[in-house]
Amino acid sequence: MTIAEVAQKYGLTADTLRYYERVGLIPSVRRTGGGIRNYDEEACRWVEFVKCMRSAGLPVETLIEYVALCGQGEQTAEARKALLLEQRDILQARIEEMQKTLERLDYKIKNYDRLLSGVQKKD
């Protein structure tokens, strides 16, 4: 797939894909004889993974480290797992904080519903 096709498929810009490749978030993408990027299934799996992790808030630096560890082979499996577990804990804490915020918003909205239902009945 071309960079434009991958960008459209995953909702990213071509600039973002180039950046991800440049900083090591996506292992080097193969190129055609004319130098055009040609994303294969493996490259697309990396794009999908990185997009998912970034949308969950994982830092670029952490993902760069993870990709580098993957490139070193099976002997880094324990380190990769530890890195992912640490990020999972951070994400879980963020989800819990967001849940508390959502509950507070729901409470406030219910209060406004009660207030406004009393105002609307005074016609």
C-alpha cells in the first residue's frame, strides 16, 4: 500500500506516518525501485498498533523503546512485557480518574435536569 492509502485507512496523515518511521515507531518501510514507500501487512500491523497505543496515551518515547526491543529479538520478551505492564497500570489509573470525572459530570447534569424541570413547569 502507498503512504496515502495507509494514511487514509488508519486516519493518519502522511506526515505522521513519515514521522513514526523516522523516530523508529514503525520499522523501516520497504520502498519501490522509485523510492516510494510500500507498506506491507507487517508495516500496517505496526501502524495499527502504534495508532492504538498513542490513542490510549502511551508516550512516543515508550513506544520507541518497545519497537527497539522487538527488533532485538526474543531475548527481550521479558523487558517488553514489563514495559507493557507498566503502561497498562498507568492507563488503568487514567481510566479510573476519568470514570470519577464522568460520574461527577453525570451528577451535575442530573442536578440541572431537576432544576430545569421545575422551571419549565411554571408556564
